[in-house]
Amino acid sequence: MHTLWIDAFCGLAVTLLLSGMDDLIPLAILLRRYWRNGRRPIEPSGLVQANLPESKIAIFVPCWKESGVIGNMVRHNLTAIRYRNFDIFLGAYPNDEPTVAVGRQLAETFGNVHVAVCPDPGPTSKADCLNSIYHQMQAFEKEQGVRFNTVVLHDAEDLIHPEALSLINRERARYDMVQVPVLPLPTPFFELMHGVYCDEFAEFQHIDMHARQFSGSFVPSNGVGTGFAREILERLACERGEVFDAESLTEDYEIGVYIHDKGYRQLFAPIKKGDNGFVATREYFPRTTKTAIRQRTRWVTGIALQCWERRGWAGGFGTRYWFWRDRKGLVANPLSLLTNILFLTGLIDLGLSMLQHRPWLFAVDNPNVIFLCGLTTGLQCLRLSLRMLCVGRIFGVGFAMGVPMRSFLANLVNCFASIRALWRYFHAKRDKRKLVWQKTEHAYPKHSALAEHRRDFDEILVNCGFLSAESLAAAKQNMPATADLGEYLFERGSLSDEDLCRARSLFTGAPMGLFNPKSIKKGVRWSLPAHIARQFDIVPVDLRAGHLVVAGQRELSPEQLETIKSFTSMAVEFQLTTQKNFAELKELL
């Protein structure tokens, strides 16, 4: 029995040693690259003009039950992005009426926002939703006589960096696919599950993604922040009828493989700091163990299993190696969890043996096993140190100190996700049914937390096309010191009532709406005391799913909203409206 135990321990140590050495290969690729090229960038920056004209960009945002976040996402990004020539296309499902309603309200408010309603009820797959968006974009192009040169994928919870579209537009002069880095938003130290995402993405985006490109292999799309040349999508549509593979749960990964296979050029942009922090797509990832396992199950199913079934191991040595890297987790993840359990159990038993003055149950006197265990432990320490360096650069030294602790949770989640993916995949095959989109619940930062990307009201007026820079400068020169800029521009006829409301909606993050006074029911009008409506200059206009919607010309502060809530049993939702519409509503009230 003792010999069997030693053999099993030795076998596990050898497996972990080989896996640990394999994990250092991406780092070796980077070091080789920097050794040969010194500190030169990936490509000579002189090859790209500094001020290329803005080509037309379409941003695709597939949605399933995103009514709670999509409005904030669109308003914030319309305000933050320092690029003018783009349109946002939102995909929604006919059986997701709240998301469709919010999307159509955004489309009515902002001229460069459009909604594509999928023909089939949801959820189908993210790729299927993207195909519907693509068809809507084609219809829009035909109707308006325009053509989008680049398509960028994003999710409903994304914070698009102000310089991201300019980066994609610039690099598209040389590359057919440009991937902007993706990084989680920072969260408190003890939000361990979200911290796991911070750790893994920081390491992956610093090392693995660059190593793929330097090794001549494919660069997978991260699903968000990816810019595709239009000709790639048209070729895909020609070859398989639809651009995105509706059967795939990770169409972003597979399209990256396809692009490389067809000889198109791919770029993963280095993580660099701009005027508004790191130039990267930022978002919140799942913050509970259950939701993280759910999301990672989809990733493992699509990347490791579906892609294996569809593409096998085709490709050059570099491609096959990265296929191996992406698929080995099916075995490595459960082994990592087993190793952690053995480590913790051994540590606990070591303490007990010292207290009880008895031999340690895990004691091994075989020098080969001791050497293997020591070498494996050293490799693991090196890997954790590398991850801490990557995390420290993005999230700070204090946060990086939690990497070793969070690695245990990461192994647990990855193990269960791998097992669940295998179970779901083989059951779906047995039952001959499709795997559908398992949506992750999304959260969007509050408007007060978006200060890093927020622009001043006068910047919004110019950059969003409400006013020319020359007209604004002339108005500000003649404007009284105590005057409100928006009101002044409206009174002198430089800004329409609707545009003033749109600009305020973008600046404050509050939704905008126009309401028909005749359609407001008496019960709604009487839902707040009249003196409260007068005090805060608001009008009750609607009841929606237990929410009381109130309209006004100016954004309410959090304190004012709390005061209003004390006069009703319902949650209160505020919307901006035009001065004309507000006057009509007040007259009715």
C-alpha cells in the first residue's frame, strides 16, 4: 500500500511538473522576442499615420435581458468615446420586451443608435443575435447609402475606453483584426471571486495574448473590444451563409482561428496607459462562485470541446500548441484542485502531528519524490510571482498580495466549470439538442463611479455633434458668468429643446423620454403629493413593473430621490424630458 501511495504521489508530481513547465513557455516566447528585438514595439509606429481620417465603425451589442444596464452603457459610451464616426447596433429578442423597449427609446433619442430584433425568441446563442445585428446593419447601409469599414463587438456591460475606437481605426491600416485589451474593473480586496478574474485577465493579457501573436499562431477574439475588417465578415457570410456560427457558444474564439487560418493579419494591442487610464475595455465580471462557474462552463464548452469537435488539431505547430494550451484544462483543472486539497490536508496534518507528537502522515523518504515535489513547488511559486507582477501593474501592489490566496478559489471554480462543461456537452450530444446561450447577469457602474471617462458638458456638446467648437467658443465668450450654458444656448437659438435634453441625458446618465399628457392615468398623477411634485419640479408620468416614473428638466440628486421615495411605496425612476413636454405635463397636473 505504501508503494502504491508513493507511485501515485510521484505520478502526480511528474504531471504537475510537466504542466508547470508548459505554463512557462508563453513567458519564454516573450523573453525570446524581447531578446531579439530589444525594447522596440510590436511594429514600427512610423508605419501608421498619426491622424488617419475616421472610417465608419459599427459597434455590435447583443442583448438578452439587459434592460437594467443597456441604457447606462449606451449613454456613458456615447459620452466617453473620443471618436465621431460610429453607430451602435443593439440586438434584442422579441420575447425580451423590456430590453426591446429600452433599446427603442435609446434609438429614438440618439440618431446613431439602432435596434435589431431577432426573428426567433431567445435565448438562442450570442452568435445568432450577432447575425441579426449584421442583417440590420446591412439594411441600414442600403437605406442610408453608407458603408461601415469596421465592425467592433461589445457586451452590454462594457466601458469602452475613450481612445479605443481611434486605436482600432489606426491599427486597421495594417491589421484585419484588432483586439483591444480587456480588463476587469477594480473591486475591493475581499471580493475574492471578482479578484480571480482580475488576476487571470491581468496575466493572460500581459503574457499569453502577446505570446500567441509572437509565435505566429492565432489571436482569439476576447468577444469584446474586437475590431474586424468588413471584408472578413463578408467572406464568412459568403462561405457559410451567416457571419457568426450560431451553433457555437464561443463564436469569438472560433472566428479568431478562422481569420488566422485564412491568412489575415491579427493584432493584440499592448496594454498601455492613455489620458484616461489603461486603454482597455473594462467591465464587471461575475462576483459569486455560482455565476462564475456558469460563465466558465460556457467558455470551456465552446473553446475546449466544440472547437475540438469542429476543427480538431488542424494547423501548423504553433496553432496546435495553442489548441493544446486551451484544451488541457479539461484534465489540468481537476488535477489542480486535487493538488490544492492534498496541500491543505497535508498542511493541516503537519500542524496536528506537531501538536500530537506523532509522525506526519504525508511524510515521504523517497529522494526522487522529494526532488519532484520541491521542483513543482518552485515552479508554482514562480508562476504566482509572475501573476503578482502583472496584477500589481494594473490593480496595485496591495491587491497583488492576494494572488496566492485567490489561486485556490480559481482552481476550485475552474475544476467545477470543466466537469460541468463535460457533463452538459455529452448530455447535449446524447439527447441531440442544441446548447443555448447561458447568460451571465451583468452590472454597470453607477454614474458617479465613471469620473475617469466623464467629459464636461461643453465637450459633450461639441464631440457629440450638437454644436460646432467655433459656435460654442463664441457663445461662451458672450455668456454672463452666472448663466447656465445649456439654458443660454437654448435661449439664443443655438441649441434646440430636444438637443439640450439629449445633451443633459448624456452628461448626467439619466434616460430621456417624451410623454403624452393625455395617456397619463389619473392614478399615476395622484401617486405623489402635489407639494412634493412642485418642490422638486417633477411630474409623475407612468407606472412600470412596480416603479413610479417621474419626469423633470433637471437631474435629481440621490438625496432628492431618497426624499421622494419616502412619499411612495414604489421604487422611483427619474427621466429627463424637454422643456416643452414638461410644460405640457405640468399644465395637466
